[in-house]
Amino acid sequence: MSAATAADRRERLVRPLLVAFLVAVAVDLVGVLADIRVAHLVAKPLLMPLLAGYAAARRGPRLLVAALLFGWGGDTLLLPDADLAFLLGMGSFAAGHVCYLWLFGRDRSSLPVAAGYAVVLTVVVALLWNGLPAELRIPMTGYSLLLTAMAYRAGTRGRYAALGGALFLLSDTLIASGIADWPQLPAPDFWVMLTYIAAQFLLTVGVLAPRTNPWRSVAGEPAPTRAGGPGPAAGQP
């Protein structure tokens, strides 16, 4: 099989994978909102593999695909209601954040934004600390530090990735507030999943698409480079 033929086959998968991901999103969110547990159990493990497949079909960086697959590991491990599964799931998400951080590289970031994230992290950890189980305080604090660093560094990939990083932080903060037995929004699991799915999708879009117009190439349409010629959606790290 020639390289051109393989590329053509991969391009033909872009739209079906994106549509399948959006269908899985709808099924999962409706299942969570309507308390249809079987819909959530079926759809949630499909979300990140479909998004990772979409990213791979778009010739996205391997680190992006790896980060999404570690997200799938976390999603699957968090389905059982068990302390060990929770810690393993958190570890899988942490590995995904390391992939994102490696992917974002060493581009310059905004110091005021860094200071803002540092304040948010400090305040959230201080407020939730006493409500968290003693055995989870240190692991969750370490995880929160890594997640906050990822959210901050996501800004190097443009506004959509930056928003994705912020939503990821919000989603996990909602989970932590539930563990700390804080008052919750109505249908708390819905808001956790909505912010999480939006976060991963926006991070993917921010990495794959050109910074000038990220939505132009969401479905695999060719995007111009700064010089006006055709260019790849994303290069390898």
C-alpha cells in the first residue's frame, strides 16, 4: 500500500470518527442526566478512543493520542466505585497530563496567568483539604499540581486549548468538591462529564488546528499556513 493510499484512507476516517464521537457524547450526557446507567457505562469508555482515533486520522502528534488514551484509562478505571480504582484512574489521568505537558514544550507563557493559576490551586486545596479523606489528601494535591501546570501550559497552543485546560481543572475540582462532601449543583455528574468532554475536545482542537482559525480544520479540511499555502494540521513533537 502506497503512502498516498494510506493517507487517503486515514482522511476518509476523519468525519466518521468525529460523528461517532459526538454521538457517544450525546448518549453519555443524556444517560447521566436521565440516570440511565447502562448508557453511561457503554458510552463513556468509547469517548476517548474515538477522539484519539480522530486525532490519529488527522495525523495529530503521538503525544496527543497518548494523552487521550490515558484519559480513556482514567475513564474506565473510575467506573467502579472503589478507592483503589479511583487512585489508579487518577494515575492514568496524571500520565495523560504529563503527555500534554511534554507536547506543549517550552514555549513562553504568561506570568500573570501562571500567578492566577497558582492562586486558584492554593485556594482550592486549602478549602477542600479538611473535607478530603486523609489517605487522599497528598495524592490529590500532587495530582492537582500537575493538572494545574497542564492547564496553564495549554495556553501556549492558543485560546481553545487554554479553555480546554481550564475546563479540565474545573471538571476535576467538581469531582474533588463531591469527595469533600461540599454542596453540589443539580445533576453533578452531568456537569463533571460535560466539562471533561469539552476540555478534552478543546485541547484536541487546539493542538490539531491552526491558531488563526482552529475550527476551520476540525473535520479535516485543509488549512492555510501563515504564508497562505497548504499546511499540515499538526506536526509531530
